[in-house]
Amino acid sequence: MELLDRYLQAVRFWLLRAQQNDIIAELGDDLRSQIEDRESSLGRPLNEDELVALLQQAGHPMRVAGRYVPQQSLIGPTLFPLYKFVLKAVAFGYLAPWILVWIGMMVFMPSYRASHPGLALLGPWTHFWSLAFMLFGAITIVFAVLEKFQARITWLNTWDPRKLPRVARPKDQVSRVESIFGLAFSILFIVWWLSLSRYGQVIFGPIAGFFSLNPALRVWYLPVLVPTSIVMLQQCVNLLRPQWTWLRAAALSLSDCVALFIFVSVAKIHPYLIPAENANLDAQHTKALVILNQVLSWTILCIIAGICIAVIVHAYQTVREVRRMAGGSRNGAALPASQAL
Amino acid sequence: MKNSTQLDVDLFENLKLELRRGCLIVAVLAHLRQEHYGYTLRKALDDLGLAIDEGTLYPLLRRLETQGLLASEWREENKRNKRFYKLSRQGELILQQLLQEWETINASLDRILQEAQ
């Protein structure tokens, strides 16, 4: 019976102290009764293999003990969906952009690569993990506290269906007003951009005499207007064919991809600002130039990260629109549940 | 990676578990109108076609006792200490209500199944 005693000892280990003796006595009696029954039916004592099989059938000690312990959860089923939503929001809203910016810096900033040789390039990841664990840990603690005081949270019991968000109906067409305003803004942007070459001095203000743009950037001066032109074209088409909702999502996706290509190419042209011709920079201006270039680097990286997110969002919207159209042509337009029933 | 057959088996086992959970409580309460200790109760239920393993029965008995539906006492039998369980007065009242509910559900289910056929 040594095996049985070892088994009971293992079960005891996982039980609450106050219940240990009681449960082990009862469980031990049950198992001994089973063994006696088997032995009387076989007419001989159980061998080791048969005893092992009987104990295995009873279950792993931790699992057996677990059934006696009251079910506990750090975050219960009521709050869990909200907990998951907050974790996702933090992951996509903060951690994912962090990764994108790091990749951008590693790929497009030679100065960053130079200052982080070899494995030092991975150095920021230690910061990333501690940040991620801190955020997820803090959120988990907040939700665990909420779970503990859930009975006192009144908003789950005193809710009003009239305050729920309205059902989002998929748009059947792109609003013409939206297209007209979009076109007007696109034209304004193009005019402003083209005026930069003539009135750039005014825009740069007092620093115009000291700094000028890197001449290599001029190659990208006109291509910057391509994404806007794509969107303008879409706005013109949607003015005539407002029911082509897929076109808007597709044009935005295309425009994002072109913009991403342009900004990635621009990011490689470092430094963006150089000393102006015939300008004698003193130490203060040289320092300002370094800081300005650094700020521009960061700005461009943030824009690239933003465009990457926009590419994903608009690609998803395009697929959704195309699928909705395909589904709509087969089953009719999607309707809210109350109308569909 | 589980294949679809394994998933079906798992799904069935989970649904069976849910279906059995409530039935086991009624069966245990009903059978404990007569005093039993755990092993004899388990054997009796098994003989009547409702097998229940010790890892399920004993935690259930403890829970029902904590809820006041069962009363228990340790007594010696066959030179071994055993814990005997019996339905309490409150348990009897609850069992009556559960059996009424059971009959209502059963009758509804019969009608639903007949209608479906």
C-alpha cells in the first residue's frame, strides 16, 4: 500500500490545510474499498501494475485536489471581455507603434545603427519587455481589484439600453458632400505645396538664412503630390459613382502605399537640413542644426509608423468592402438584426 | 493540432459534462434519502446506470453539505472510519422543488422533441 500512501500524500500537498485530514481520510477509504473489491473479485492481492492503473484512473493528485478547492479566478467572465479589449488596445495602440518605430530607426537611420553596434542594437528591447510587462501587469492588477469589488460596481446593474451605441449601418454610398469637401482640401493642399518652392523663404522664417533643405530631397518634391492625386481621382469618380464604396478604401490603400514608399525613400536622405550657401554657422547654430535634423528624423519615423497602421486599416476596409459587395450581390444588403428577422 | 474527429469528441464530452452536472446533483440528493458513505453511494449509483468517479462525487458531497442540503458524520464500520451522508431537512425541501422542475423540463423537452419529429 506504499503507492496508495504516496498518492494520498501527493493529493494532501495541494489541499487547503483546514480540509486536508478530512478529505484524505474519505478519499483514502474510497480507494481502499476499491482495492478490496478488486482483490476479492480476483481472489488475490493486486500487483503493482494493477494498483498503478487504479490510481491513474483516480486522476493526477493535483487535478483531484483541485476539485475540492473553490473555483477562483483573478478576472472573472464578466470583466474578462473588457480586460481583453484593454490589453489589445494597449498592444496595438502603443506597443505595435513602438516596434514599428524601432524597425524604422534601425533600417533608415545610419546614425542610430552606428551608435548601437552589434548586440547593442537589441538593447531597447529590454526596455520594451519591461514596459510591456509593466503595462500588462498594471492592467491585470487594476482588473483584479475591480473583480474583487465587482459587487459594488453599480453600472453593470443600472444600465439603460437607450444609452447603447446606435447600430452601425454600412454605407451604401460615398457621400457627395464628403467628396466635394475632400476635393477642395486636396486642391488647397496641392496649391500650398506648389507654392513652397516660390515662398519657401517665408515659411522657413528667420532660419532661412542659415539652413536649407538637402538638395537630394528635391527629387521627391513633386512625387509627394501623387498620393493626393490618387485620392482626388477617387473623389472625382465617387462624385459620379457614389455607390462604388470599395473605390474609396482601395484608393486610400494605394495612396498609403505610395506615401509609404516616398517617406521611406525620404528617410534615407539624412541630413534633411544642411547649412545654407554662404552661411557661417557658429556653435549654437550647428547645435540647432543637429537638433533640427534629429527632430525631423523622429517626425518622419512617426509618420512612417502612422502610414503603416493606415495601410493595414485601409487594406482591411478594402477587403471588407469587396466582401460586403460580393455578399450583397448574393444576399442583398446587410441589415441590422431587427430588420433581418 | 487536434483533428476534427478529436474536436467532435471533445465537444461531445464537454456538452455531456454540462448535461450530467445538474442530473448528478438530483441523483445524489435523491439517493441520500437513505444514509450512505461515499463508496457505497458511488456503487449504488453505478449499479443504477449513473457512473460517477470519486474525483467528482466527493467534492460534490462537500459542496452540498456546505450548502446545508446534506448532513454528515464520521462513524466506524468494518474497522474503518467512514463518513456517512444523509439528506437534511432543507435538502429534502430543495429536492422536492428540483424534482418538480425536472418534471417540467422533461415534459417540455418531450413536447419539443415530438414537435421536431
